[in-house]
Amino acid sequence: MATITQEQIKESAIAEAKMMNNMDGQDEASDVIMCGAIGDAVRCLKDLIPEGAPAMALRGLHLGQMGVTEGKCVNDVYESFLRWSQKPEDKATGRFNISKAFRRFESFATFQEKYYEAFFDTPVRHEEMVRITEFLAMKVPNFNAPNGCAVWAWDLEKVKSWDRSGMSDREFMRGFWYLMVASMFDSVVQTQGVIIVQSLRNIGFGSMMSMQGAFKSVEATMNEMFYGCMPFKMKECVVVGSPWWVSALIGVMRLFMSKKMSQRIKNVTQEQMLHHLGGPGMLPKGYCGGTGAAEDRYTPGNNPDALLRTGKVEASELAWDEFEKSALLADADSLGGMLSISEEDMIAFRLQLSQSGVPVWKRSTAGKVQPRVLFVQGGDHSKAGRMIYCADKVGKTNGDKSWPLSEIQDVKRMPAPAGCDGEWLQLAHATRTLELRVEGEEHCNNLVNRLRSYILAETLAQ
């Protein structure tokens, strides 16, 4: 995996945020608008499509053949883009933005033609999608949320390995292409939209970097497909169990998203997400805390359109109860504080951790606050698998706490525990936490930023 810097992570997040703004397309003053039946809208759309253009033949779909498009024709494709072009208030009046639908369709046609030889020269099969969704620990269940939306559940904690050496870019793209094309023929996806639930519980920075490495060779192509050309409406993206660095990146991304798109990104706890969706039965069993049915929505023979609520013209809003969110709000300044630490400061901090340690105080199980020192074993910071310790002196590696750096999920400020005073911070692991008192508020804030930056840099170096 190629080495990635903190600044590159930030730049990648900003680039994706800008791409997300393309998901809904844009209305233009000169757009052709019509009101009527969708069959009439299809005829209007056809008038805009140039005859003889190679991309418009849609070779990459293999319409009517075995696979995801079996039984489908080009009019089904046109209808998908026309449904996508509608705003919620358009559905009751039968209003279609023909020009907007055409722009999206043109992007889609261009995409599938550009990658026809590399990925889409033969029909894709359901088992190709299953291989990818199992690799990603993703499930698209065959039911809708209470507001009529489809649900995608992505539980990164279930991923066994991000080693994609046995899976080519072609295989990966074809599997995801099946999922996206199946979504295109799912009326719920264009009319009500999709709620994407992504669980990051117990995911360390090292795991996230491994995931990014697995996607690196196809990332730009995936973004082009998902954000730039598919008739796909994302109702919400609910991120649960975010470690500090994900919350910080989400905060940065919001600065480059439209207000509408930013409001669709929810950064909450698993409990809040389950309450919001209507309980664990609204997610497939074994994914993101769900207990519902796990049948694949796009298994051949299933008809997702049968799940469409014909009595409602739009997806209703699922209410978000007012939780205490002070510890959950994404903070863009957190990442900014890390990136502002000079190289000289970090060198000095590394030396302190490996030689003299950082003085802290730790509360014992009996409630007594005792002096301790936080240090990293050894002085060679180029090696992988480094350990951080909290003990009564440097070099005592059987101290109170010891963790691999790559397993630390969060470093953050916290209120003083009951019966204690002073400034406190917390190091969080998947199964335990380490709560430490630090002398002075400014020093505590600086130590949080330095530890975050140090752990991030050490993980990237592995």
C-alpha cells in the first residue's frame, strides 16, 4: 500500500465531498419541463438523444440478456432517469425535468461506454455482486424502512481482511456494477431514495488505511459512477461509531458540501441510529446491530418494485430525537489542529514519548489518582507494531495499560470523573478505555492533538 500523508487524506475527503454535490444534479433555467404520464416523458427524452452516438447504444448494460438486465429494455432505462429527475413536489403533478434527466443519462451512457472493454463487455451476474458485498460486509435487504426508503447496511467491523490481491479491478467493478444497475431498475431508489447505514464501530485507523488501499486503484472510477452518473437518490447516510479522525474528516467535508447534502450526513451512535430507523428489525440480522430479514434485495426473481408504496408520493422524514450530541459533533478544527503541528514539535514529542515519557495521572480501581507516565516502547519510530504504555516509570512494559498504536480508535477530552477535578483526556480501544488527568487545560488540549497526530503518522508509516 502506498504511503499516504495526513494532508492527502484531507484532500481526498474534500474531493469526495465535492463529488457528492453532483448526486442530485442541477436545474437550469433553460431546461425542458413537461407534465404528464411517464410514457409521454420518455418520448420527450428520446427527442434529445442523438441518433447514432455509440455511447447511446448502452452496450455495457446488455439489455434483455441474462443477468441484471434480463427482461429490461431501453425504455426502462429512460424511465429510471426521468424518475430520478423529479423533486418530491413534482410527483403529485407528474412534472418531469427532461433536460436534467438527459444530462444524467448522457453521463451514464458515456461512463458505461468508456469502461466497456475494461469491465462491462459481458453481462454481469448476481454471484459477482455477492462476492463484492461479502468482501465489503455490505447487505441490501429485501424490505424498506418505515418511510418507504431502501436500506443499505455496511458494517466494516465484519470485514475479515482488506487484502484484495485475489480480486482484480475488473472483478470488483463488475460486482459493484451489478448492484448499481439493479438499483437503477428499483423504483424505490429513484422515488423514495436510499438510507445508507455505515458502521465504523471498533475500526482503528490502520483498518481504515487498509480499506483505502484496497480501493485506491478503482476509487476515482467508483466515485465517477456512484456520484456522477447513476440515477440514485441518497436520502441519508448515517455513520455510526465514528472514531475521532472520521468525525474530524466529516467536519472538513461539510465545508465543501451543499447545505442540502450536509444535512443528509448523520454522525451518531448505533443506539441513535436504531431508534431513528424504528428499531433493529429495520436492518438485516448481523449488520449494524440489526435483527431483521437478511434476504438479498437483488436476488434474481425478487421484484423490488413490489415494495414501492403506491399510496405515498414521497418518502416521509424519519424524526431525529434531540439527543445530547456534544460528544458526537464532527469538529473540522480537530483535523486542522493536528495538521498545524510543526515537524519540529512532532520530533520533540516523539523523543519525549520514547525517552522521558509524558507525565499524567491515572485513577486506580479504588478511585485514587496516581502519577503515571505515558510512553512508547523503544526509540525506532520506523517499525510497525509499536506499543504505547501507561506505567509508573518509563520502560516498565507490564504497567497498567499497553496497546498497539494501530488499535487506538480515539483520543479526546472528557469531563473529570465523579469525585475528581482537573483536566482529563481519554484513549479509547475497541474493548477498553484509558482515562488520564493532565496538568492544565492548554496542555491537555495540546496533548490530545499531539497524540492524535502521532498515532496517525505511526499508523500511516506501517
